[in-house]
Amino acid sequence: HRKYRPFTPIHNPNRRWPNNRIESAPQWCAVDLRDGNQALIEPMTVTQKQKMWALLVKLGFKEIEIGFPAASQPDYDFCRWLIEENQIPSDVTIQVLVQAREELIERTYEALCGAERAIVHVYNSTSPTQRTKVFNQNKAGIIDIARKGAQKVLEESRKHPNTQWRFQYSPESFSGTEVDFAVEICNAVVDVWKPTQDHKIILNLPATVESSTPNVFADQIELFCDHIQQRDSVIISVHTHNDRGCAVAAAELAVMAGADRVEGTLMGNGERTGNMDLVTMAMNLYSQGIDPNIHLQHADEIVRVVSECTQIATHPRHPWVGELVYTAFSGSHQDAIRKCMAVQKENSPWDVAYLPIDPKDLGRDYQSVIRVNSQSGKGGVAYILEQDYGLHLPRWMQIEASQVIQSQAETLSKEMSSTDIWEVIRKQFMPD
Ligand code: KIV
Ligand code: ZN
């Protein structure tokens, strides 16, 4: 076995999150058009970008990272299209990414010329691996790159006084960086940008490659929040990736640990295993009674548009929005669902076994909640007959009908549709 470096957990006796729950939704930033797009086999076409943009706006995202215009001509052109064609609603701010390099920052401001509002997101990488192996710099050199980048961002912004500028800095590879060094470099950026409570800056802390359990990431965030200067003038943002499958958990724990803002993508498209899935985190909040401030009531449309734009299909068991996540095939689950649904009142809190939320909240109907195959029981058959045909069978008929249906499903090795079930009932109980 190859040896891997063990991760040293951070000991923090004064943990900030005594309640162990998130009290309100964080600020969101959707990065589908940048991080999501840069990971695609075939980057989005203009039409696909326009579709994705329209969807993100419709869902209510107020901050949307639209690309890396200094590094990509299509991103540049898309940025110009948004600005020149007045596509940006007055409550939405576009964000663009740029490396902390002078010529790239100049080009970025060219791309943003004429925008009413924008967030310029500048980054450089800070972990020991990146410092020594990629950039061949010591800590002072890496701080210098960040400071000069921040300075250039400020200078360029002054040349465009009619735009409301906001600034964001990411110490890329934050989660692999010593927290005290991340604080030091971010403090250097704070010193350049001099934020105030009325004009806050964003410090975005990425788990560029997720390499620890989510509690360790949350410890890093908590420690960072405790030591960054001018905490009241800084928005702490997190940007998690899903290498260990925990990007959502890491973002949630990070919010409990003090983060104000979360970056991610719809359905989690992004580099390697993807970015933090905005839909899952928003729905996790919703299912605990917290308004996510994102409109997810047309889930099927979201799934459709995202796969049209990314050319990546959504797994049928994707949390909350997969095609099969509100469907029961097995007899005992069907029976429990049917019994709970029969007593569920319109305005009382949702309390149905095996259904964590009311599928109607996502625009789904109850039709697909119960589907019948060879594993199903009498409850499932009874449910379909009640829902689709208004037919309430006595118990003895339910038992007989479900036995026939089950054996037919076994013989045919297939799911029984509502019409198949009706046919069996008709033949069994209403012979010509
Ligand atoms: O994952 C990452 O570190 C990034 C940064 C550029 C924010 O995408
Ligand atoms: Zn990323």
C-alpha cells in the first residue's frame, strides 16, 4: 500500500456550534457556469449557458459566478452578452474568477466594463504542496502574490467608478493549508481592501480537494473565523468539493461553525467528483423547516435543464430530486405509506413513513409514490386502485388481487402499470 499523509485534527475546546443545527439559510453563490462548466467533457455552448443562467436566476440565486473571462474567450463573450444585452436583474450580482496575476486582472475588468454590479473573485493557491511543488515559493512569496493581486483588483476597480464593485479572495487549497497561514494571507488581503461593515468583502475558503472528514473542515473554518481580523466586515464563504462524498456535509458543518455563505452547483456538477450540491443542501434545510430562499418547487424542470446543459444525467436516486426517491416498490413500505397518507391532513405537519417530505412540495404527484412489481403487496395494489380508479376493495379482495398481480409480475419480470393492475382486477372479479 502507498502511504498517505494522516490528517491532524484540530483541537478546539471552545466549539461555537452548541445547538448543532443551522438556524437560517446561508447566502448562496451558484458556480455552475464556472466550476461546473470547467469540468465538463464538452463545455456549455452559448445556448446552454444562457439556459443555465436563466434557470439560476429563476431559482432565485442572487450571486452567480459566470466564468473566468480572462482565461476563456467564450466566458468573456458570455460576460459581455450579459452586460450588453441587459440580462442581469437588478437584484442579481455576477461574479467572475481570476487568478492573482496583473494582466489577467486587467482583462477581467475589460470583460466587466459597463456592469452595474460585480464581484471580482481573485485567488491564488496556498497549501504546502502548491507552494513548494507548483509555485516554488515560500510563504512570503505566496503572500506577496495575494497582496499584489488584491492591490491590482482595487486599482482597476477605481478606473470604473460607475460599477458597484465587491471583492472576493480565495486561498485556493485552503483545506490543505495550515490555518494560521490561511489567516495570515487573508489578513494581508483585508489590509489591502480595508472592508467596512457597509462594504464587506468575501473570503472564500475552498476544500479544493476534499481530504478530511467534514468535522475537520468545520474546525478549520471555526478557527479561521476566530482569528481573521475585522470579522464583522468580512463574509466567510465556503466552497467544498465532493472527493470523499461529503461536500454537502462539510458545507453544513462549516455553516454551523461560522460560515455565512456557500458556493456550489445544481446537482453537484464540478471538478472530479463535483462541487457541493446546492439542491441537496437547500432541500436539507427545507426538510427541517428552514426556508432555503431558493425556489425548488419545480424539481423536474431543474433536473431536465441541468442535464440538457451539462449533458450529465441525474441519478434516479439523487437526494431529493431523483426520479425514484419518492417511490416505494416493497410491500411493507407501501402499506405504511398508504396508512400514513390516509390520515395526513392538508395543513398539519408532514408525517408520513418513508417519505421525508411531501413530494408535492417539489412539484411531484402522488402517482409515482407507489409502484407495483413482484416485491409489492396488497397495500400497493389497493393504493393504486384508490388513487387511479376511486375503487376501495375489501380486504379479502385486496389479498386475492395482490397475489394474482404479484405472480403475474414475477412471470413477466416487469413492473405492473395502473392499467395492468386494472386488467387483472377486471378479469379476476368481473369475468364476462
Ligand atoms: O475549488 C477551488 O478551490 C476553486 C477556487 C478557484 C475557488 O474553485
Ligand atoms: Zn472549485
